[in-house]
Amino acid sequence: MSIKQKKVALSRKLGMNVVGTHRDPLARRKHPPGQHGTNMRRRKSSDYKVRLVEKQRLRAIYNLKERKFASYVRESKNKKGSSEQILMQLLESRLDTVALKSGFARTQREARQLVVHGHFYVNGRKADKPSFACRPGDVISLKPGSMKKTFFKEKVSEVIGRGSPRWIIVNQDKWTAKYERYPEVNEIPITEELNLGYIMEYYA
């Protein structure tokens, strides 16, 4: 099975587009993957499974392993304020997420790969860790040498700055993005499709 097929199968399994592609993998087949997917009887899911699926959805959207995702949940619970709000701010302030939302990449996986390969600077310094936590005022820029690469000229230039959120200010001419502030949870579109409370309960 190819990587693309695996991504589509994951989305169908979780019942949500979790791969970040503009083309919805559920558009043609909404039932679970497998030869018996269309004939599966719809059983009422247990409380545990409902919460497990919500957790798996959010984890898949941000392309995180269980250990790292769980650490974010623990951190959000240990801080003062809304745990749900803090969790989403931790996820949205990751360098790979900011690169994606700025339009430097088309998917979370692609953004992670570009960060690891050292294509980005934060405040003029090289940053190659996807988990790097951006703070309000930080400026993310594309490495000068990367601007000349065909990939960025032909692919990334198609999406840079397109539909960037209000908390990120993108300068398309200079290939920079300023992380203006932490987002509010209701500003993040995917939270409308998820029950963050279930995720917190899963790790209770």
C-alpha cells in the first residue's frame, strides 16, 4: 500500500479528513477501509472508543506520535486556564504547524519534512525541530538558498499566504510569516469537528 493510500485509509477509518489535503479523501467512500467496510453493521461505540477516536483524530491532524501528543495534554492540564485552549495553542505554535498555516507547505507531513531539512529560520536563526514552540512576535522565514529551489518556486508559491489565519501575518514578497499571537480555540476551524472535552477525558 502506498503512502497516499495509507493516508486515505486513515481518514476513512477515523471518519474525518486528517491528512490535510485539499481534496477530501472521504468524498468518494465514507465507509471504513477493508473488504467488509460497506457491510459493517453500525454498532453503538463505547464511551472509551468515542474518546479514543477523538484523540486519534487530533493526533493524526498534527502528525504526532502518541508520546509527544500525550505530553502536550499533560502540559495543558498542569497550566492555569482552560486545558482545551492551552492544548490547541501548544499544537498551533509548533514550527511545522506555523509553516503549514503560513502556506509554506501543503500538508502537516510536508511541513514537518521541510523543517527537518533545515529550510526555515526563526528570528534569523536556523530551526530544524518541528516541535519548536513559536512565541508571539517570532518571525519565520525561508532560508535564502531554499528560495531558489524548484520545489518552492513551483509548488509552495502556489499556496504561500493563501488563507493564512488571523494570528499569522504573511509577507509573500519576503517569504516571511510573523506569529502575531496565540489563537483562541474558537478561531481554529478543526475544533468545530472535534470534541476536545472527550480528549481531555481520555487522558484523565
